[in-house]
Amino acid sequence: MATKLRKKLDYLVTGYISKEVNMMNLDDKYPSELNAFIIQFLGNIFMRFDLIYEKYQDCIQNDGTLIRRNPSLISDDISWFSIVSSNAFTVGDIGEFKIKCNKPGFDSIGIMSNTDIIKEKNRYHIRVKSYIYYYHGNGNLYETGGAHMDNQTNVTGFEKDDIITVKVDCIAWTVIFLKNGEMVGTVKEIEPNNTYYPFIGTNSDDVEYELIV
């Protein structure tokens, strides 16, 4: 089955990605070269980051799977902004998303209960009226209002190539954060009966984060 799937993928990507990308050489790393192909071929069954303040659209690349912030992509003198996914978790959903830290900074990865953050520039996510739970690159877990979550066990900052996983349960109403597959903190109860949107909040220049689809 795996061989047939690989042959089908190999056939489908022919002519779409560079011929220098050898499928067999992708076994030992995350195949980011395939992100745009997967999104376009399979459509909206996959999450993507697609919501941002209108002037910062260039920071969203590769069909919403690559977040890249550097001065050449931002015309305004700005500090804080967030990139949000419209693919939300709602009542009855259990799911997760994974972010690879290609070039991390002191930024935030988590969930929030509305998308108001994208309506204004220079808006820090804890100042938006929203239930919010996130893992920060400084090595702490935070919740609504910027308060520390109760348990900070095994929480460390982001480093290059770290993979941050956020698991959301909208039946038990909990969120769990993992770094490279290892849980940080403990299971956190979240405010029930809300819709939760994945987000990346950033105030760091020259950073890059990648959604693993």
C-alpha cells in the first residue's frame, strides 16, 4: 500500500515541484516541498493560516502553510500581529496542528476564541477580547489575559527545527501542548462551548514558522 501511494504521489507531483526534489530523499525529513501541492490537490480538508491584518498578507506564503516575517514583507513600522487559521475547532471536534520552527523567535503558538486580532495593526493578542491559550517562545505557557498557566513543567523555549504540537479537545474542553512529541505542562481546561482558531502571534523580525500538513 505504501509503495502504491508513493508511486501515485510521485506521478502527481511530476512537473509541479522542482525536478531536483527526489521523493526517496524526503524520507528522513519533513517534505515541506509538498505543502502547496497537498493543499491545492486535496483542498480544504487541511488547515491553513489564511487570516491576517490586510497589509501583512505577504507574510503568509506557500498556500497558508508558511509564515515568514521579515522587514522586506512588512511596509509599516509595526510590532505585534497575529496570523490566524479559519479552520477552527468547534463543539464536538478533537484535533491538532503542528508547527515547525524553521527560524523561531519570542513568539506565540496556540488557540483563540475569535478572529478580532486581524482587524487592527500593532495588536497584541492578549489585548483582544478572546479566550486564549498559547505556548510562548520564551519558554512559558500562557492563557487569557497573559496569565501563566498553573503548571509549567518541562516548558522550554523554541529552538530551530522544534515541532510544536497543539492538541484541542472540544468534547472534554482541554488543550495540550507538546514540543518534539513530548508534553509540556499538563492538560489545560479551556472555556467550553467556544470556537477556537489556531494562531501564531509574533513580535519578532526575521522569523519563519511552517505548518505541517
